[in-house]
Amino acid sequence: MFGVDEVVHQTDKFISWRHGDYVVWAKKMELSDLQNDPFNAYTEADVGVVRVAVELEIHDHAPAFHMQMGD
């Protein structure tokens, strides 16, 4: 759907891809991720929500830098 190029990082709860100057990532959220969450998912009932984002790659780091992966 995003036309991504390559998987850059993958765990059982996180995956990120490069797409030109962008990073596309998806993460299955855990309870610790939801604390003070600005997107209305913040209770134990919301555990397992998947967050997907497309971000401009501005760092010289792996895309996983954009969000803690909870490895």
C-alpha cells in the first residue's frame, strides 16, 4: 500500500521500512506505550492497538530510532 522499499528493522511487535526519504513503521502497542498517549488509546483495554506512521527520515539512524521498539 505504501510502496515501501525494504524492511529495515523487524521484531515481533515492530516493523519499519524505508521509502525514499521516508520511514514507514508499525508497532503493536503495549500498556507502557499507552501511558500519556496523545491519540486516545490509554487503558489496558487498548493494548494491542497498532500504530502506523509515515515520517520524514531526518536522522542518520535506523527508522526504529523514531519510536522505542520495546525489544
